[in-house]
Amino acid sequence: MKKVLYAAVIIFPLLVLIIFPKWTVDDAYIYYRYADNLAKYGELNWNVGESPVEGYTGVALPVLLAGFIKAGGSPVTGSHILGVLAYILGFVMLFLILRRLKLSHAGRFFGLFFYSATPIIFTHVLSGLDTMLFISGILTTLYAFMWVLEDSGRKTLKEVSLLLSALLLGFVRPEGLAFGGLCVAVAAYVKLRRNRGELLWYLAKSFLVYFIPTVLYFWWRFDYYGQLLPNTFFVKTNVGFSISNLMDLARFLIRYFTAPLAACVLLFAADPDALWRKIKNGQTIPNIRRAFMLLAPYFIFIVLLLIQFSHAHLNMNYAYRFYLPILPALWITSALFFDWGWSALNSIKAARPVAQKFTMIFITVLFAYQASFYLAKLKEEIRFARDEKLSLEGQHIAIGKFLKEKIPASEWIVVYIDAGAIPYFSGLKTVDFGGLNDRYLAKNSQNLEEKIDYFYAHNPGAVVFTSESRDSLVYGDEAEAITKDKRFKKYSLVKKYFSPTAPPRNYHEFLFVRNDLATKLK
């Protein structure tokens, strides 16, 4: 039976990845543009020849994609390949973590079931962003951390594995620096408690393998971009305390983890006396302490994430993208509790067979409910990815190709507000009014008049506005103020790109071209 279950958690995601739309989110084209500029011009920059700006979140993905481009490949294909490989790596690492925690096959399956069946995972595998690289990196670093805490031999191999995985995780996303640093620090604390002589060698390796490369990277980053944190940090965190993000996270966790939590409670309730006896006799305490120590850096990391969420604009949180780094900790913790409960259930099989059978029936019902919930959500994710693919091809990519063909290469464009595929396919220097790729706009410290002046500062040859109405341009007070400025009379509406989805969404793109260039289009 266990072979069938393991086969199911392997085959199911492979089938889903085959049928899932091969989509790419618009923001992924930001990475593609940086990768393209690095591969072709040697600049990890938004606009070649201009003051450098860091509009990507982590350096690893654009550098890897630049390698694909150098090899003659497409960054779109490259990002999909990396996403699938990261998914496979994450699966393997989760399995190894659950095995290292000495879980039974039931506990391992419980954890792997969530990884292989959670529908939002598949959305991120093919989105083109670094989400799955980050998840697999977290699991790899966590496994290396657990490996280091073992008392057996091969200490140098274990420690270097942890330090390298922590280092690379910091290159994937800035949050990775926090998680990797926590793992390195907790490992140092454990070594301090065990053997101070061991600690000195570990610290020496840490400086050589982890700290010095990290400091050099940040020194280069500050020297090249003029700031230590990516531009995206200032765009997303320029806000006070907000409880709404935490409430949204709570709703997400309730939807996805109510049934697993109920299953664990049901297992414990089958024979609480037996479980209490095990705790009283100290049979489970060592396992609980060991698990807590192994997961301690992850729990601290989650607290840091919650603080970040409460002070951030979580824009583009499609498929709960920003909450995904929390999930592996919940999968592992749920698997631990399920495994302990499963052990308690098996202990009453002979003494209380009826209670054991009824509990098994209820557990099966909960699994069936969770599976049906996942299937329903999977349909939603497939529909979302399909619609995004249609919108990108029918609007953003079409506009970008039109601009590349019709607008001289010396001209600037302004994109308000989706600056992903349009700048990438146009190849033109771009002012990103979303702020992700513009240091001036990122900190949102300008008044409305200053923003309007900045919009026209480069005398753009074309401007693209997102509109919530197909009849007239509607996208907030700022967009309205920009278009009502007298300088906007220099621009003519060339084409409206309506939403191609069925039913259509209130999300359209209006293309305006400067009058002297518009006359040449006729």
C-alpha cells in the first residue's frame, strides 16, 4: 500500500504539470529584461547605459537566465525549466527532511501529500519568477542544517553544505539571507553547547564560505546600485502597520489547513490517555525537543515574515505567492503531529479495535475532503493561468512588439503600470511608473505635481496606461491628473487593447503615441 501512496504523490504532480497552462506572469519579464541586458550588454540594469537600478528581487534568477540566453535559449523556457527542477528538488528535500525526523511512512506521506497536491504550487512552478527556487532553497538549507546537527562524522562536508546552501539562498531572495543566517547562527549555538573546540573551526569555515562572500556581494551591490536593498523593498514596504495582510494570511491558513489540523486532533483524541502516558513517561518528549531544535530557525524566520507582512504592500499576491515560504514549516509540523497521532492510534488497535476503525474512517473522509478541495482549487488555478496567458499575449506582448516595430530605438516609453512584457518586447528605454524599476518613484516621496513632471521628463515617444474601463481611461486619480495635464495633448490614442478573456475583465491597455510619431503610423 505504501508503494501505491508514494507513487500517487509522484505521478499526480507530473500529470498536473503536463496539463497546466505554460503561462508566465508579467513581472517575470522584468527578470528577463535584466537577464537579457546582462547577457548582451554586460549590464545587470533596467535601462542599458542609464544609472543602474535593481528592480529584480534576487540576483540568482537573472544571472541563471542570462546563462540560458548566452547558450542560445529563451529566458521564458529557461525559467520554466528552473521552476520544474526546483519543484523536484523541493520534493526530494522534503522527503529527506521527513525521513531524518524519523517519521513513519504514514507521516512522510502526510507531508508529501501537501507538497504534491497543493494547487497554488503549480501556478508558481511555471510563473517565471523565483518563488519555487526560494521554496526549494529553504528546504535544502533546512535539510543541511539538520544534517549538521547530527553527531556523526563528515563534519566538514556537512558544515560546508549548510554554508553554501545558506549563501545561495541569500542570492535567490533577500529573505533568504535571514533564513540562511538563522540556520548558520543556530548551528553555531548548538556547537557552543556541545563542544567549544568544534565551534572555532565552524566559525572559521563560516567566515570563509558564508560571511566573506556575503559581504563582498553586498559591497558590490552598494557600489553598483548605490543601496543595500533592492528597489522592490522600498516599493513594497513604504507603508505603516497593516492588519489586513495578517487577516488575509489567517483566512488562507484556515482554508488550507483546517482539515489537516482536524485529522491530527482526531488522532490524538482516539486515545488521549495513551498519549498522556507516553508524554508522562518521557517517550515523546525527546522527539518533541529534537523536532523543535531542528525547526527553531524556521519558526523564527516565520515571525520575521509576519512582521514584514504587517508593514508591506503585498501587490500581485496571486496564488498566495508571498505566503508560500511559510508552507514547508506547516507541512513538516503537520506531518510530525500526524505521525505522533498515528502511532497512538496504532497502539489501541488490539485493545479498542472499534475506536481505531472509526477513527480511520473519519481520517479517510478528511483526506477525501482535502483532495476534493485541492481539485476544485486546481481548476481555479488552471483558469487563472490560462486567462493570464491570454491577457499577456493579447495585450502586453502585442503592445511590446508593436512598439519595437513602429517606435524608433532612440525613444523612451512610459508604462503605467504593468512594466513587464511591454518593455521587454519593445526593447526601448522605459520609465516604470509602478516604481519597481525606478529609484525616484520607488520611495513614493514625491507630491502629485512632481510625479506629473517626472512622467513627461523624458519626452516619451509612447505611453501605455492600464485602464479599468474600455470606454475611457480610468485608473485612479494619479493617472487622471497625468492625462489632464496640458502636455498630454502632444499624445494621440493609437489603439485600445481590450481584455481577451471570457468573460472579459475590467483590465485593458491604452496605447498613446506622441503626435509627431503617430502621424508616421498612418
